[in-house]
Amino acid sequence: GAVVSQHPSRVICKSGTSVKIECRSLDFQATTMFWYRQFPKQSLMLMATSNEGSKATYEQGVEKDKFLINHASLTLSTLTVTSAHPEDSSFYICSAAGQPYGYTFGSGTRLTVV
Amino acid sequence: GENVEQHPSTLSVQEGDSAVIKCTYSDSASNYFPWYKQELGKRPQLIIDIRSNVGEKKDQRIAVTLNKTAKHFSLHITETQPEDSAVYFCAASKGKDSSYKLIFGSGTRLLVRP
């Protein structure tokens, strides 16, 4: 079946620094990548949708200059949290879409900003 | 905009009893409705899904029903077991394929008491 590898699984960073999260589709071409954020005991909130080679489409209220998304190839998408602050601490998870598979989730990244 | 509401937020049942979780969606163009099970700190796991051309789908102890007119769909788990305890999310999408974003409900925390 489809596999999406997400790294790192956990990261702790200092306030003001940037963190990059990677998602790779291992056995299929991910034409679309979705990035979600999940706070404790809450639902998955869609942050942005990216198509390979195009600029990401951000959901309302998500700062595009703070959450940089790159989807330069059909197997790799990255989310960079810039100038991270404690309120950015959350569980970030990607979901890749590409034929013939449906939505395939990465394993998630637990970000803690101290 | 698109919205998915989910009830109840918590559900406690005795082992062997049935559990029902309900969702409503706002966008009548939605045509794909998956259900996910998420354990703490892990990725959502697809347990069953249904498309808008079908009214009901069953897979062993799990079933999903869809009422397009009322714009709601439900998850039914029969003969519940302690290992069914987790958070369950419904979701909706209106794309022809998985290139369109999934919007999640708020989640239901299911506890199955032994």
C-alpha cells in the first residue's frame, strides 16, 4: 500500500528559530499534499494544500509567510515553521494524494517550541 | 465555507454494546465521506468510507450510513471491544478524487468499558 514518511517525528526548538518538516511519498507520486495541524484533544485543522510545482493554497487565518510550504517534486513536500513561538507547538501531519491511492497520512511531527 | 459537525464529543459504552457517531456536512457538493480512528500521538487510520452514490456500507463490525438529502452520515460500531477505544473523526470531501481537501469533524472520544 501507499506509504508516506514524515520527519522528524519529534522536534524541540528555541523560540525564534525555524523548523523544517519533510513528507515523502515512498511508492507513489503525490500530486497533492495537504498539511494539517492538530492541537491536543482537538481535530485536524487544514493549514494548506499544495500541488507539485505550484504555490500552496492556504486556509483562512493561516499565515503563509510563517508556514512556508514547498512541493518541488512529486515525492517531497516540506513545511517550514519560521520564527517559531510557543503557541506554534502542535502536532503537524501531512497527507499525500496521488493515483491510484487515496489520502495517505504521514506519521506526524510533534513540535515543541521552548 | 465547508463545515463538518460531529456528535457526540465523548461516548462511553459497555463492551459488547453498539456505538453510533453522527456527522453533518454543509456543502451539498461533498461526495466522499471517510471515517478515521486515531490513537494518541499517531496518524489517523482509515476504517471505512462511503461515496455519495451509496447509502450504506458495511465491513464486519463497522458500518456507515449516508443520507444525502439531510446531509448527514453516521458510523455504527457493533459488539464493541476495549481496543475500539480511541478518537474517531468523520471527514468530507467534494472532489472527484483525493486531490481535493478533506475537512474533518471535531472528533469523538470513544471509551469501551470492559
